[in-house]
Amino acid sequence: MSRHVLIAGPATRLASHLCARLLSSSEDTVFLFLSGPDGSGLDGAEAAARVRHAAQALAPEGEGEDRQARWGSRLHLLPVDFAEALASREASLPFARLDEAWYVSAGCSARGMAGGALLRQLLDALPRFGRPEFNHVGPVLVAGSDPDGGTLAALAGAAERDVETRCAALGVGYRLFQLDPVIGGAPLAEAPVREGFELFLAALHDLQAELDERLPEYLGSRALRCLAPTGASLGLIPVGPAVDHLLRESRSRDTLFRRLLITAPERTPFADLCARVGSVHGVRLLTVEQVDALNAVDRTFHERLAGFQDLLTPPGAPGAREPLSDLRLDAEAEVALFRNFRQGLEAARVTRRTRAAALLGSLEPRTLDRDGASLSYYAAGSARGGPPLVVLNALGQGLQYWGRLLDALLPRHRVIVWEPRSTGPGPRPLLLRDQVDDLEAVLRHEGIETCHLVCWCTGPKVAVEFYLRRPSAVASMVFLNATFKCVGGPKDFDTSYERNFEPLCGILDRRPAMAASVLKSLRLSLSKEDGDLGDESDVEAADRLLARMNRDLRPHVLAPFRDEAVVVNYARQLLDFWALDSRKAAPQVQVPVLLLSAEHDGVASPEHSRQMAGLLPDARHVHVEGATHYCLYDRPEFVAGHLEAFFQSLHPAPGLPPKIPSSERNS
């Protein structure tokens, strides 16, 4: 008999595999809604790709496409505004009744459990769909733990109590599934949500790739440490058999109103898991119990795990109450899965980086006349993400820094970008007011009435001045690694770079003939290698590594110093830039602003962003540990995620928080 089944929740491997298995093992019609990290719904193409990937993994080789063909019209991908429709009693939904509803949480951390708005909306809407049976899937809560103690335990326990209370009040049958972390093979290339142990593997891969671009041999010669209690363990279960157990238990009415554990037959010591993962990655991965034992690189890894340690079972905790033998993974099988997962991540990373490197060269420039000179800019991407994003680049710098971030943003947004006219030889340098004029001219040429301004380094000052001129044209602003250095500003906010270069700018302005000797000194200072870290202690080496520039960018940072005429104009531009104090205008800015600063920014002090966040009426500040001035290049997916969450917060679905908290957060 065909039933109508809803599956909703974050876009995890478990949710997409549940959908694929349900379609292939029954004649049920499935309605699927998957959300990204910011709570917004994935579009149909993204959701369909995840289900297809799951179907290929679950089916014997060569049968995945045949199974998908047999699904026919039984899979319905719900629109991105489904959560909004749930919250509105007037909005129409694509189904009038349901026989069964599933909510599958990310469940790997407090962040993963924090999408409770959709769960509550779904529970409240159950009477509209004929009071279907409701299945909630979350993490295993360690026996004996305080439900109000750990953050994950508190949130997961609260979600289960919410299901019990609301279903009882509505007369709805329910099941509360608790699962150990699932793991599968190669991940989908563009996976918006990582869960459980796969979060750990992805964080390690991303950190290793980032550090290799600064100093390739670092993790090959030095250990990486992660926090875990001595004797902690973790149970991992294969996603395919886990899904089979979910469906088997959900088809029995005897399991209604119960908590059902789907757990590994035995838990593996976490130190052993780290050793196996390390063997795959070529990293000596150690566990330590005390935060004091972590160096700066270790702490960066810990931050990226986003509470993964909540899933570890402490020593002495009871074993699984209902171990299932077909969920057993031996050491060899685990290593094979880890290797397959890493290969998938690396293939996806290479694809993204290759695409990003070719991006700007593939775009057709558009040209407009600016006082007898040409201004070339690029426009690309999708308009479905609302107002376009207009990029304001740093003075004197090219667009090479932006390719990776734009590659992550273009699928959802239309983007306008150009290289600031600035340092080329000419009768005078183009000043800040000229940059504002250029921005206004581009918007007029494109017919853009309102936009989001995404600015890096010196770009935020241009954005503030443009806002004062045309406030209605600005929907929001993003300031990446902003500098608001100005004459009369706090000197202790200046970086070493600014303190050393400011007197040279004065010399170049007064005595342009000194350009040759100044250039020689600057080139020597800016192009020298950071040196080997082999003789440094772990603590010193980690600090120096995180402050080191990505090797790809070394040739590009020298752009303002390529010849004497250019460096003189650049110096005069900066003197003009420093003459303006944007802090005075901050209280007039009435649109939301996201500021992102970096711990190891040697160009723009994070203190500028902290101070400006306190002066702007509607600001939120994210401070990124372990990052440099070039975070947009080093961690483009991370930065894009914060931008997407920020834009989503401007127009939240009902039941979601209206905006990101304004207090500072470290990531």
C-alpha cells in the first residue's frame, strides 16, 4: 500500500539515505525538505543530487540509476520556503495528508541540534495532515549524563521532550530514535551539512589542506592534537544498515511511544580511531585531556570541530543497551571508509579550486566610460539570492584574492566585481571620492537599485561613504578584514605594516624621487621567505605558521610596488584614505553590517572591526581564530557560510531568529 511520507531536517547523509532507501524499498510517495547550516531550504536540484548520491551508494553497482528510474513521480522535493508555509496557516502545502513524518536532526553538536524552529513548526502542523505517526532521529545520549549539563545533551533531551509533550497533546503516535554517528563512503562533493564523525574527518582535511598551502611539510613533521578524555570511546555505524534498522522499527506499531537505540555493537577507543585516521591522512593525530596541552594549530582544529567532543563516550559509561551485530565495523573496514571519504573530499576540493582559479578569466568584462577613461567590471551568477552582491576590493590589489569566495557565492547570488582604478600612472591618484563615484557609476550602468556591499580591507570606507550618499541603494554591508585607520585614530590599533609604511608614504608624497630606494626596501621586506620552522618549538612554530601568508598570494601582494609611479600613487591614495575618519559616520548607518576579523591579520588590526561593531547601530562581529588578512582566500567556504547566514538573517522564515546575535563570536 502506498503511503505519503514526509522527511525533513538538515541536509545530512542520514536524511538523504533514508529518503533513497524508502523510495527503493516501498511504493511510498516521499516529500523531502532538506535545510542548510543557516536553516534555509536547499533548492530542488541540490536536494535531488543528495538523494541520487545516496541511491548510488545504497544500490549494488549499476543498479542505482535503474532504481531512480522506478521512483517515477514518487519523490516530491519541497520548495525552499516550506518552513515558512508550515508556519502560515493560510499558505498552501503540496500535500493534504501524511501517513508518516520524520525529522532527522544533524545531531553531532549543539549547533546541529539548534535548528529546533523547523521541528516545532512541523509538530504544530501535524493536525493539518491527519495526525501522522512522527519519528524523531537524534544522537545517543550517554547513559547517566546530566540532561541539563552538556550543551548537546540539553538540546537533544529538550527536543525529545518537546516531541513527547506535543505528540501526547495532539494524540499522535511517535518514536524517538537515538543513533550512534553514521559513516559512509565518498561524500557528495558539495555537502552543506557534515554530521558526527564525518564532521571530524572534514575538519581535519580542510585544516590540512589550508596549512599545506602555507608550509606543506608542517603536519608531516609535527603532531596534531585533539581534546578527549583519557579512555573516551566512540561507536560508528555504517549508514546503509542504520537506515534499514530505522525503517524496520518504524513499520511496527509495537515500537510507538518508545525510545529506540541503534548503536554500534562495541565502542572503539577514540585514541585508536585517531591513529587510524592519522594513518590515512599522513598525520600523527594524538589525543590530550587538557586544553593547556594544545598549541595554536591544535586550538584551531578544536574550534572547527564545533562541539564534536560531545559525542564521545567517557570512560566507565555503560555499553550499548541494544547492540546490533550487523552494524559492526572492524578496523580494516573503518580505515577503508576513512580513505574513501578523504579521497572524495580531496577530489571535491581540487574541483572547486580548479574552477575558482579559472573563474575570473572566464568572465566577459563590461566597460563604461569614466571621465575619458575606461572602467572594466564583471557581472555573473544567479539572481535568486535577492539583491546582487557588489564587491569592493582593497586599494592597489587585483581580483585574484576573490576567485574562491566568488565561486562559493555565485550559485546563489548575482555578483558585480572590479579592480579599483587606483595605482596606475597618471596626473593624479584616484582618491576615495573617485572610488565612490565609480561604485555609483557601475550601479547606474547595471540598473541596480539596491544591493549588498561586500568589502575587503580598505573597501569598507568606500561603502560607508557611498551609503551616506545613497542610503536607499544599500540593503546591507559586509566588512572583511576592515581597516579604518585614520589621522587621529588610536595608534595602538595600527599593525606593524601600517606603522612602518605610514612614514614612507609621507616621504613618497613629498619626495617622489625617493621611490626607487623605497621600492627596493619594500620589496626586500615583503618578498622575503618566512624561513624554516624546524628549529622552533611546537608552540612557536604553530603561532608562526598560522600568521604566515598563503604561498599562492605572495606575487600578488607586491602589486602596489611594481614600479616607481605606481608606488607613489599608492602612497598618496593611502594618505587620502587615512585622512577620513569613518567612525564619525558609523551611527548614521542604519542597515545591517557583518564584520569579520582575523586573529593573525598583519595588515588590518581586528581592533578596528571590534570598535566599529560597537559604533554601528546594527552590527554583528565574527572574529576568526587562526586566520590571516587573506581569510577570504584561505577559507572561502567558511566565509561564504557566514555571508549566507547573514543574508538569510535579513529575511528569516517565521520561527527563526530575526538576526545573528550582535555579540562577538569566535570561530
